[in-house]
Amino acid sequence: MLQKFKKLFCAYGHLLIPVLYAPFYVLTFIWLENRPVSRIYIIEMEIDKYIPFCEYFIIPYYLWFGYIALTVLTFAFLPDRKDYYRLCLMLGVGMTIFLFVSYIWPNGLQLRPAQLPRDNFCTDLVRFLQKSDTSTNVFPSIHCYNSMVANAAIWKNEILNKKKGIKWASLILSTSVLLSTLFLKQHSLMDLLGAAVMFILF
């Protein structure tokens, strides 16, 4: 029995990395969202006012969750695990830095429209998103950072780099996610730039 457990752990133990980190991230984020703070620093750039709201970007915004999960899962089962560990490290470090920034510098936005301009299925999804995700703790954008990391990992991997369909689908989706954060008014351009700087540094 012990021998079988050791064999399973050697084969699949690396899958525990995101499984163990996810609860830590989610619980810490929920705590940060609900803790009382004396001041929230508003993040905004002049260009944000000229970016129109477009509810249809809710589709790539939600697809992000599956995109990141599928990327991590795909890398977990590739023959060479070095890229998997590198991917987990970059995602984990970036997300942890985001939590730290949110803790020492509570920040938020005032970009969301007071009333959505239309009423359709996509605006219903936007309303659901806004109820579950407040406009606080937004810098740097994890949606943007994780998308950049996942796309770069796919393009640099020796196996996935040869699959043009996967490469270009990843690039299109990751770019759509970046744009979605702006057009849904979930993030300021400053949040995207902060994510880009963190990505470049790592």
C-alpha cells in the first residue's frame, strides 16, 4: 500500500502545487476584500475615460478562468516538467505579490458605469460579476498578468510552440482578456501596465 502511494505521489504529486496554493490565494483575497480600511487609493488614468464600456468582453473575461486552469493542467502532463514548475512559480509569485500590494496599499476604481447602457445576456453576466467582485484591490491586474504568463509559457514550450493552432488561439484569447479588463471597466490601464511591468521583470 505504501509503495503504491509513493508511486502515485511520484507520478502526480506535482499536481498538488496549484491545489494547495489556490485555497491560500482565494481565502486571502476574500479577507482583503472584506477587511475594514481607513482609506482606499483610487487608481485612474485620463485615458480610462475614453475607453467605452462593452459588455461583450465579458465572454473572454470569464474564459480566463478556464484558460489559466487548462494551461496549468496541460503543462502538468507534458513530458518535461521544468516548464510546468516555471509556470507555477511565475503565477504563484505574481499572485502573492498582488496580495501583498493589496494589503499594504488598498486600492480601487471608480470607473464602473452607474447604470449599464443595455439589457441583454452579456450585461446580466456583467451584473453578476460586479456583485461577486468589488472594484477594490485591482492593482496589478491578475487577469492581465496570468494571461501574459500563460501565453508566454505556451509560445516558449518546445512541444506547444510547434502547434500553430494552440499558439495563435492562446495569443488571441490572452489579448482579448487584456482588453476585456478595460472595456468592462474592471481595471484601469494602470492596472494592465502594472501587470505588464511585473511580467517583464519576472
